Amino acid sequence: MEPAALLLAVGLGLVTAASAGHTAVECWFVEDAGRGSLAQRPAALLLRPGPQGPPPRPDLDPKLYLQVEDPTGTLQAAFRRYPRSTPAPHCEISRFLPLPASSSWLRGLTPEQSCPQALNGAWLMVSMSSSVFSLSILLQPQPEPQQEPVPITKATVVLTVLSHTPALRVQLGQDAVVDLSFSYMPPTLEAAASLPPGPPPFGLEWRRQHMGKGHLLLAATPGLGGQMPAAQEGAVAFAAWDDDEPWGPWTGNGTFWLPAVQPFQEGTYLATVHLPYLQGQVTLELSMHKPPKVSLMPAPLVWAAPGEAPPELICLVSHFYPSKGLEVEWELRGGPEGYSVKAEGQRWFSSLHHHSDGSVSLSAYLQPLPVTTKQHGARYACRVRHPSLHASGRSAEVTLKVAGLSGPSIEDGIGLFLSAFLLLGLIKALGCVAAYLTMCKDSEKKTQ
Ligand SMILES: *[C@@H]1O[C@H](CO)[C@@H](O)[C@H](O)[C@H]1NC(C)=O
């Protein structure tokens, strides 16, 4: 979307039911139904109740109609920025069980052996994805729904992990900067009071999914030390809390930076933020592209006699990525029809040439049909379409001159004259050299 359009859409407001003064996000509650199958039931998150209070939702189980309290404001802010023209996010809710992280480098996060009391009770994990963000929240719902004024369950956001680059497209060879932020509000004040003031230790982990496994690219536990796995592929993350308020809420930055990306790095990335016993994870897609350079040979003119075919034309389409989705069309522009038509003739492609940066090149050929005098001055063009280019693609052209039609132009005349002049000079010079050499030989003979 164009920046201007985005601004406009942001100005227009919220996702669903904004006119009624409240904002609700429709979700699915997914749970294990046994024997490897999943059951899903409708659920909704009410982000803003509106002046009349929560609208009744008799269609929902009151335990799955959640009125969300968001002490850090991160979720609310993400929805305030949500463009109205964008389809609502896909939203899925599941149960969450607080557990210590399994990786050894994260052991420092949970030195005590048991899960603190404050984390007891039910937890829900909400995952939302759309083209504008990828978001994960941990919710602590109240044990029972309230019945008045409408049956609904209040739930408090504890951890939010958010990325505004859910599907990042980067030019091959450039750096990928993948946005990630997180925010945390301890579940209860008693829990916070038992810990030293200030933001808690956290762990940040970036993985790329590869053959069903998460390949660890970067692990960080700022301030915890310990034996850390080395960062891979030159990856760097900005892993820090933004503020050091004594009691929260806190927001942090886990933005990930991957230098000079190559095709093997395309794929699904998982970012996980670990807090003691709590985790939030978002998935993102990284893809790459590189627009082709297009040139046409011969250039800038091609000659043919009336009734004869011009020489074959070669359209060089170079250094593009991915190799999929490339189309080459041949056009004849400004011919007797006055507009652009498909250029007829035999056409074929070379095989792909692979470059060390992962991009590819190929050549498209056209053997044009014999020309008529009426086609003098028309242009052959190759038009290249590729997902990395605008819909109209990119083209290169060459002008057709039909020999003996309009006679040589002034420029051609000057060119001919100059060539003749130079040729004459060259012949003369060669003549002199020849004459000189004979002379020398003669003189040598004489001196012997
Ligand atoms: C996170 O850090 C990156 C790198 O310094 C910065 O560009 C970005 O603006 C930060 N994000 C937030 C939300 O502060």
C-alpha cells in the first residue's frame, strides 16, 4: 500500500464494529479434542466496550467472550493503527500452560524450582496474523464470567509480542530488518513486589523454519550471561527493554537484523520472547526479490531490406530473482497500425544462467518476420514482466530501418562521408608505409 493510503486508512479507524463505539475481534478457540483431532469454537475479544458497555453476544460461550484489559496499551495501539481496508486478522485462541523454557541457555530465567503462585490459574494464548501485523498475547482470564450487564469474561493482557513486518520482502543482497516489540505487565502486584524492581530478565530467540525444524539464528538473554549459542549468518538483534520503570508495564525491542540476504534465507521465521515461565511467539515470512535489467541487441537500430527479415533480436534479462514468474513479450510499436502489436516471428529462450548472489539471467530471442517498407521507423520492443516489477513491466526497444526506403538521412550521409574520408586516409597511410618499407629495403641493398 502507498504511504499516503496507509495514513488515510489509519486516520479512518478501527477494524470491526467501530461505528458502534466498540472494537471486537472475532476468533476461534482451538483445543485438542483427543485422538489427534482439534475442535474449534467461536470466540471474541472485546478490546473497547464502547459507551453502552459490552454488546450482548448470545452466540458465544461467555467464557469465550473476553473483555480485554490491556495495561501496556500495546494491543490497543496495534488496532488503532489497523487500516480499515485490510481484512480483519486471523485470530486463534488456545490454552497456555506456564512452563520453564526448555533450552539450556534459558535456565538462568527460572532459577527457582517452582512456578510462582501468581502464575496459577488458567491462561490463554491468542495468536493474530494479518498482512499488517503478527501478534501473540498471553491473557489471564478471570475464573468465572460475569453475568451483568452481559455475560462476558474479563481477561488481562500479561505479555504481548508484536511485529509490524509479518511478510517482509527484501531486495536480494540488502539487509533485512524484521520488526519486533514486546510488552509485559506482571500479573499481580504481589508477584511484582516479590521481585527486585525494574524490568525482569528476558530471553529472545530468532529461528528460521527449515525442514520442520527451527534453525536457531540468534539467542540473547541480556543481563543474564551464561553460555550462549553463537549468532548465525551475521544476525544481530536489538534485544533490550525500552524503559526501566520500577513496577512496569515495560516495553522492549527485539528487532532482528540480517545482513545482505541470500535466497537460502527465505522462509518462515519464529521470534520467541521468554519471560520466567511465560513465552510469546510470532511467525513472519521473509522473501526476496530483485528486478531484472533489460537490454536489447542489436541497438539502437536494426536494418533490413524490404521483403527480408531483420537479424535476430536478443533481449537480455539479467540479474533477477526469483526465476519464477518471468514473462517476456515481443511488441512492434509505431508500425503501420500506429500502435503496439505483438511482434510475430520465431521466439525462443536461452537456459537460465545462475549468478553467485543467487540471481539469474536469461536471453529471449526473436527472429522477426520479413519487413515491408511501411514498417520503416517502427520499433521492436521486448517487454519483461516479473513479480518484482510494476504490472506494466520493463522494456527495451530497437528501431527498424528499412534499407533503401527514404535514402540515407543527413546523419547517415555525414557518417558515410566520414567513413569514406577515414578509409581514404588509412589507405593513403598504408600506401606511405609500404612505400617507405620498399625504400628502406632498396637503400639496404644499396649499402651492402
Ligand atoms: C527497535 O530498535 C530498532 C533498531 O535500533 C529501531 O530501528 C526501532 O525503531 C526500535 N523499535 C521501537 C519500537 O522502538
